[in-house]
Amino acid sequence: MPQEVRGVIARAKGEPVTVETIVVPDPGPGEAVVAIQACGVCHTDLHYREGGINDEFPFLLGHEAAGLVETVGDGVTDVAPGDFVILNWRAVCGSCRSCEKGKPQYCFATHNAEQKMTLTDGTELSPALGIGAFCEKTLVAAGQCTKVDPSAKPEVAGLLGCGVMAGLGAAMNTGGVGRGDSVAVFGCGGVGDAALEGARLAGASTIIAVDIDDQKLEWAKDFGATHTINSTKEDPVERIRELTDGNGVDVAIEAIGLPETYEQAFYARDLAGTVVLVGVPNPEMKIELPYIEIFGRGGALKSSWYGDCLPSRDFPMLIDLHLQGRLNLEGFVSETIAIDDVEEAFHKMERGEVLRSVVVI
């Protein structure tokens, strides 16, 4: 029968979040109820609260999560009750034009649970990224559950569900960073630091972190940065060229979502180099580049969707690397908090005091 649990709700644009009672229905065909153990506080949740994604309030926030499958609906075979899973927002359909081309990491028809979770008065909730995991239990499509090694701690495993995967994948999947490559990452928040870590894992030899905050640049060293640049104190493009024999980097990753930093990334790459945009711009932003420079420099300008990941392939592999001591997931966790502390965690994020606050339930 339906269950009542506590969850973090954004009722209106810009208003502080509240912790309220929500109703989670029994899973229907193809659905699963997951008991959440931990969920990271991601900037996307703040975007939802601020109305930056859409206006389908009220939202059930939270999406970067890990937990245990509690119950499953009819037809579910990939996961079973008791499985330790990371939730993902790329539940591939298997039948869209991208999946049929053998590129499920770009699935154009990912799916969510059919049923809606509600407030106790029956008001339907919009779960963030189709997940809604700042709560004790949530209802998702079974394809949003990726089974991984239960030896991993929930508070670190869940981070692969969004921001850390986005950054790792921007370097390893979208950017195609290889052994001996040079890489520059613009923006050293959680996603940017994950891109640094991804470049390190891929074997890059020169890994340059660019930010305006000296504290963040210090943190970046823990994730593989071999050099750091404070762009308020020196020109990042000139400095990157100095560090790469005057050439620029093989891969430049923009992890902020600002036109000015994208332009810096564009000019900081070598001829035939790659620019990867993983930072999220707002809809009003525009960028202007000389057309001849786009032609003359060659290479590729790419956008990274969720790190171009395939959760069923990437999550178990990355958890294995973490358990082997080769992937620093603990370094992203600045603090663990209670479900009642999400609003303050948003403020800490805005002030740049944390990489990730993680709700532990």
C-alpha cells in the first residue's frame, strides 16, 4: 500500500525549501521504490528551486542518490529488492533512433516512473530529473536503478548519479582524453574537479585547473591538477600556452556555463584540439566567435550530456575503480547533513564553501 515519508519540497520560485510528508505509491509495471540512503546536494536542485529548469512546481528535489531497492513492479527483472543501486536520469529506452544506432548513451527517449508521488492533499509532485531523492523513499522507473557493488558507501556512490559522472564523462567520454594529453578545466566546482579526476584517470600528463577562487584551486590539486591558474590574477589563455610549449591544450573543458570562459577554453586549445562544454548556461546567453577561427583551428566543439555516460556500463566500472583506491570519490564530500539542512546547504554552495553536501538518511 502507499507509504508516507518525509521529503524536501520547493513550492514556489525562489522560496526556501520545506520538509513535508509525501505519499509514495506502490510500484507499477516497470517501476521500483527505492529506500534512499544518501543524496548529494547538486546545483541542479538549486536551479529547480529558482525556476531555472521549468515552472512545474511543487518539486520534490534531489537526484544524486544511492539506496536499496525496496519493492519492484511487474515485469522488472534487472533489479530486485535488496539491491544496492545508484539512481540515474538516463533510463535508456532501447528503441529510439539513437539506441537503434547502437548509441544508447545519447538516448533521446529516456523514461521515468509513470505514477506520480503526491503531497498528502493529493497535489502531484514533479521529481527533480525524474528522481526526487531528498526523501526517505522514492518511486522511479526501474531503468533508473543501476546495481553496483554494495561495498561502496552510499554517500560517495550516489555522487556518480549526476555531478561527478558529468565531469568524469566530460573528460573520459566526450573529450576522449588519452595518455599523455594536456587538459585544461575551467571552473573547479564539483563537476570541474570530477573532470580533472577523469583526465588523471585517462592518463593526461598536464592537467591545468582554472578558477577565480584560490581555495577551489587548492582543492583541485587533490583531483589531479598539475598546475593551477587564478584567472583574476593572470590571463588563463596566455598561461596555458606557456605551460604547453606555446601550443595550447589537447582538450579544454568548460565546467561553468559562461560565454567568457567558453571563449577562453576555445582559444586555450591546440590546433585540432577539442572544447567540451559541460557547464550549464542559462537560456539568454549567447556567444560570438570569429567564423574563420572555428574553421582555421579545426578540431571539435562538443557539448557533454551527463558525461555522455551509459549508467549500466559506467557506474559499476567507476565504483570498482573507487574500491581499488584509484578514484577519489571521498574527496568530493565536504560534509554530511540531515534532510532538514538542505536549504542551508544551498547557501553554502552559493558561497563556494563546499564541493558537495550530502544528505544521509
